[in-house]
Amino acid sequence: MKYSVVVPCYNEEKNLDRLMERFAPIQAELAEAGKELELVLVENGSADNSHEKIAAITQTHAYVKEVRVEVNQGYGYGILQGLAACTGEFLFWLHADLQLPPEAILDMIAILDASGDPDKLFLKGSRRNRPLSDRFFTWGMGIFESLYLGARLRDINAQPTCIPRSFYESWSDPPYDFSLDLYTYYTAIKAGLTLRRVPVIQSERTEGTSSWNTGMASRIKLVRRTLSYSKVLKKKLRSEA
């Protein structure tokens, strides 16, 4: 079995060594069990030396491949470019900042292994240890989207995320920004996939700076963009029904 993990990297040069330190035992554990890990690092139009760093990593780690986006077009676009390059049966993604543990991927794989029908599963992290303000925005967004879209949605942007390839191949016009998480979550529920959550402890970013979470104004902007996309998503799925 092959598992592909997409990690979009936007100005994450300082985190890449630590990222590889965390993924090394994951890859080793899977290899020992006769499974294969494919780590897809997406150089998402960075202004730092992320490309040079990733290129060097691919020279020493056979399970790592680089996908390069010359001009940043959004978080979702980077993930989509990475997913297009994946060859695994199950597809994961998570941030490069290590605020959420890559090791949760192993917990998700254990759930897939124990399932009689893993192609019907949608796996997602459930964040713990978050600041109160973050939890408030997440809760509010979940309540609104649940009521508006008619499906129970919570902690929409939590990661890691895992989907079966068959589900990914059914996608139609996914968004290029952070709304990709909402698109994935909602369409998975509508497609009849069973949601399973894996608790993950969120920690502070220790290297680099967030490209979006720069204060209250950025959070409000994210909420507005997500709510706006929810209207597009609802209309789109109605037209396809």
C-alpha cells in the first residue's frame, strides 16, 4: 500500500529540516511494515530559499518529490498541484509549520488498516490546545456552515486530512484558497464517506511566520472568504444534483 502526503511550503525554509526529522521515523515505520510513503513537498511560490532546500532534500531522500509552483496562487492551489503529482492510494495533506503533528498520519493509517472498506473513509484531525480566540472563530464558522449547507461541519480547517484516491478523482473545480478544506469536508459528507477524527495537539510555530494568521483582521478576512465560498459551493452542488 502506498500513502502520499502533500505538504505545501510557502516561505518555510527554516522549517524544512525539522519537517524531515519528523517524517524520517514515519517513513521508516511504514517501510518496516511493507508500506510505502510518498512525501510531496510543494514549493508554493516562496520568496525564500525553500526551492533550493527542497531540491537538496530530494537528492538524499528517495521517498520525497518536489512540485514547484512558480507564482503563489493560494494555499489550495498548492495542495491541488501536489495531489496531481501523487501516486498513492490514499492522499494526505498538512501544513509545513509543524503546529500539528505529522505523526497523526500513522494513527490515520491504523484506522484505514482496521477498516473493511477504507475507500469509504474521510479522516481529519481534531485540534486540541488552541487559543480561545481561535476556538471561537472555528466554532462560529462550523455553526454557520452546518446550518447553511445542511451538514454537520466542525473544525473545518483541521489537519492532517486524508482522502481515498477514488474520492479525489471525483472532484470538480475545487477552490484555490483556504476554502479547499471546506470543499473537501462538505463534498466528502455528500459523497457518503464516513468521517473519522484523530485528536491532534496544536503547538506554537517555532520557525518562520504565518502567511495568513497575522492577527484579528486576517482571521476575519479568512472567515469572510470561506463564508463567501460556501454560497458558491451550495449553488454548485445543487446544479450537479
